[in-house]
Amino acid sequence: MSLIELQDVSKLYGFGDATSVALDEVALTIESGECVAVMGPSGSGKSTLMNMIGLLDRPTHGDYLLNGRRVSRLSVTRRAKIRRDKIGFIFQSFNLLGRLTALENVALPLLYKGHSMPKRNHEARTILERVGLHDKSYFYPRQLSGGQTQCVAIARALVNKPELIIADEPTGNLDTESSRLVMELLGEIHKSGNTVIFVTHNPELTRYATRVVYMQDGAIKYDEQTKLGEVGSYARKVMYAVPDTTEDDDLAGVSALMKIEKPNEKTTKPKKKRARRKATKKKTTKHKATS
């Protein structure tokens, strides 16, 4: 039985002529233990797809099965409980509470489950140690680097031991080194048995995925299995389709521009000579008149 199954799911916004299609009859099946990268241009429906899978939104048409259970039409309370117990979210903007320490931020989901403070703190410390931040437990988000802040957000997503991790652009606000740190951590989480779905614009990050889904205009355009450590063939073809320019190309371009400018120079020079001839004629006529 598949962990996630979307059956011709569509999501529409607006009414009448102002209706926009965010998802267009998307059919997607994800097995437990997969690491799926979702790519596509801005406005292609990636975030809407993540919201649908994470039960943050409902489909206008179609159905959604999570672990074989139809969840798309559940009540708000039941959906919130499933999100709390089964799904961990990682956001691009971290979404940590600035007035709480790293330990308190990580322990927050356990507070909603009704755990006692000693148990919450114990679980939070264990997860922070797993992500390599046990010595930052009492630091506030403003005292941490971008990569460390995202690692705290990952720890918060893991503290409930969810089956599914959803990461929407988890490295969007990070530099290269911090991005590598976060993706290595997500890779370790995937290897430990979690199902991970992450959105990215960077084809290099698909090296951490076992499958890459490409979206365009609200639909899945391409879906390919990949090997860990390798960029998918479609990602190479589409995302790297930028021609390389060499010094010879630049010189050729300069010479082409020079050739274009030469006719203009020829046409302007005779005009200057004619203007000079007219000026000399005027001078001579004036001189004759005065004499």
C-alpha cells in the first residue's frame, strides 16, 4: 500500500473568468521510504502540491489517500491531528518563535500533544543532539546562523517522529555551505526510514533524492527515478540548458559589432565633407560680394 496517492487532484482559485488553476488533475503515488524532489518554474504548482500533501489545503476535485485512508474530506480537527502526528514540516523561512530558545522551539509540538515538561525537554535534547546542535539548546534563533536555524526547524519537524517530512525550499535562504549541511541532514533522515519530499530550484540538490518530479502549469510534466548522488537526466537537459560562451565567442561577437558599425561610418563621413563644402562655398560667395 502506497503512503501517498493523489487521484486526479485539481485545485482552483477564484470564480468565473478570474478562475486560476493551481493543480490540474495531478495523479501521484509515493511509496514509503522514498525521497522525492519536486522541481519546476515559479507558479508551476509546487507549493500548492506540498500544501495538498501536508493537509494544509483541500482539493477542489479529486481525492487524496494517506496510508490508504481518504483524508481529503476529513474535518478540520481530524486533519490537524494527522498533521501533528504523521507529518513534519520544514519551511524556507524557518518559522521559529524568536522569544523561545532552540530547545523550547523543538519541544513545542510535544506541548500540543500534552506531554509533561521533563519529557518534552528530554525528547527535544535528543533530537537537537541528532542534528548536531546539543550545545545550542539555550540559544535564541537570532543567535544562530542560517544553517543552524534551519537545523533547529528540522529538529522541530522530527520531534513527533513523523512518517512524512515535507520541506518547501529548505535551502532557499541559505548559502552554499549551509545548504549542504541541511541537505546532508535530510539525507540522513531519509536513510533512517523517513519519507522525505522537498521542493527545490537547484538541480544539484536532486543528488539527495531517489526520484524527481517536474511540474509545469499545475501538472506533472515528467517523473523519473534517480540514483542517490546523481543529478537526473531530465534535470541536466532542462535545468542546465544554458549555452556556454568562450572567449572566441566573445571576440566573434565584438567583430560582428564592428562590421555592423562600419557602414554607418561610411555614410556619416560624406555628410561631413558635404557640410564642409557648403561652408566653404558660403565663405567664397560672401567674399565676392564684399569685394
